[in-house]
Amino acid sequence: MTDYAIGDIQGCYDRLLAVLDRVGFSASRDRLWVAGDLINRGPSSLQTLRYIHDLGSSAVVVLGNHDLHLLAVALGGHKVRRKDTLQDIVDAPDCAELVAWLQQQHLCVYDPARNLLMSHAGVPHIWDIPTAVALARELEGIIRGPEAQSYFQGMYGNLPAVWDPALTGMDRWRVITNYFTRMRFIAADGQLELATKESADDAPAGYQPWFSFPRPDDSRIIFGHWAALEGQTGSDQFIGLDTGCVWGGALTIMNLDSGEKTHCDC
């Protein structure tokens, strides 16, 4: 069995099949770790979501901001936006099944044997691994539970901008969401800057890429979300897999044990 991790697919179904074919992926033998943003912006969101869903236990999935957006549309009453490519999912006869499955996915997954954690946007340096996992499980319980509708109604927003353990309710849930699914630039105290989406060299004054701060542990972090990085972090500890497939870049898959990366041009 081989474990592979893949960056943001975003509905690029044909490219997904192409890169899986290049590494000889077999759902009966291998596992696919998906770093979030399975859907949206690309042409085949429904096909992509069905494919990952049908992998069953051969898929290890974390939620990205676009995946949460679909849940907010389906469960929180939000509208499909002009640039979204989600309407085929919303109109599908199996929409409820796919949404229910997506609700059961994680915000981060940690493999202690590899000392490896995957989340969509990364993990801020102000959280050690046990804290990150605990906060992810806390919010996953909200997403799956009776408060899901109110969570998705109030999920959007940039405030609060910094973590405080004393936060409660929607403020607490929103900032946890933003660290796991929207983070790029961050300050030394953990404050998020969520407006800037450019490369790591374009940090706003007072902020740095989240992975530039020393972590309290030596765990490796796999993430997606930041296409402008083109996968480059300058450190083997932080592994960026979003290489901008939906923007005409490439879809990247990595063997978790050998570290070998395979690309499929988009």
C-alpha cells in the first residue's frame, strides 16, 4: 500500500484522473490524502466529489474553504456565487448524500508514525499538534451536530483576527475555521491577515507567511490553499501541494514515504 497526498483539485476531474494514472494509483491498494478544496472553480465539481466519495476508506480528506462554502450553501442558506461551479452538485439527485459525507470529513489529520499533519491552509505556530488536533475535533463536532446550521450561517468573516482560548461561540468557531482553511500571512502573535493572496514575498507590513515562524515541534505539515506559492516554502518541514491546477498551473501528488512529487500540467 502506498499513501499519496494531493493538492487542491477544485473540480479538475480529468487532471485528477491523469495524475493518479501517472503514479499507478489503485483504490484497492493505495490511499489518497486530499488537502482540501476538492471542488469549485473547475469544470467538474460533481464528478470530482463523487469520485473522492466513492473511494471510501481509500480517501483521507480534510476540508478546504471551498468545501465549507458548499456546506454553507447546502446547510446555511447561502447562495451560489457567480464564479462558483457548484450548481451541478446542488442540483444532483445525490446532493444530500454528498453533503452528509462532506460534513463527516476532518479539518486536520495527524499521522503520529510519520509525525505528519495535513490541513488545508496549514497550522499556525501558536498551536502545537495536540492543540491543533483538539481544536479541529471540537469544530468538526459543531459541523456534524445540531448547531451546524447556525455555524454555516455565521461562518464567513475575518474577525476575530487572532486566537484566544477564552473565545466562545461563533467567534471561536470562525477563527478556528480561518486558521485551518484561509490562513496565508500571520503576525508573531498569531494575528491573521486574510486579504493578501499573493506570493510569500508580498507579505503586508508586520506579517509573514505562516510557515516562516518556528514551530513548537518538529512535525511536518502538508497543506494546499496557496496557489501563488507554486508549492515552494523553502523548508522540507512545510509541504505545499497547491500548484494552481485550476489557474492553469499543475496538479501535484506526492508519495508520503518517498517524498517524490508527480505533476500533471493543467
